[in-house]
Amino acid sequence: MARKLAIQIVNGFVIRQEPPLPYKELIDINNDDKMYFAKLYADRSGKICYIFDSGARTTQIKYYKDNERFQEVCDFDVVTYNDKPVGSFTGSFIDALIYIKNFDDKRFGRRS
């Protein structure tokens, strides 16, 4: 069974494990790579459980596409700022970043 995560897109985005882990159980893994997100945390087993940034960028997607952590397939619920469900999909963290990038591109009238 795939892990369940939520994607919340407001002014930036959050991908978080559901239910969220207490902050004291999160491990900061930003320093594991050269390419940073504003916040990137894993659980004790090393699985991504929290990502925060101002937007998903093509450079991040290209950099992380071969990273094993970002290949994990999960069930993602897309929620509004007040956690109202507006969609869902099953895919990898790369798929989630592409979803966020496409959402922002459409919202701001950018071409991919």
C-alpha cells in the first residue's frame, strides 16, 4: 500500500505526509544534496515526509529525477489552503513536482 501525502499549493507549496509527523521526529535532509528546497525533511527511515518551497522548478525536477527518494510512488491528495480536497493522484515525488509546476504555470500564464 502506497503512503499517503497531501499537496497544498498557495503562495508556494507543501508536500506533507498524512498524518504529519511531529516536528521533533523530522530529519533535515537539505544538506544531502547540492540542490536545495526551502525545507526538505525525511522520517527516521529516510523517506521524504515534508517538502516546502516557493515553487517547483524545472531545474529541481531534472536534478532529482534519478534520486531514489524521489522515485517512491505515493498516493497524493491535492488540498486547498484550508485542507479541502480538490483532487488526487498516485505517482512519484517527481510526478508531484511536475503537477505543482504545471499548476503554477497555468495559474500564472507561463509556458512550460
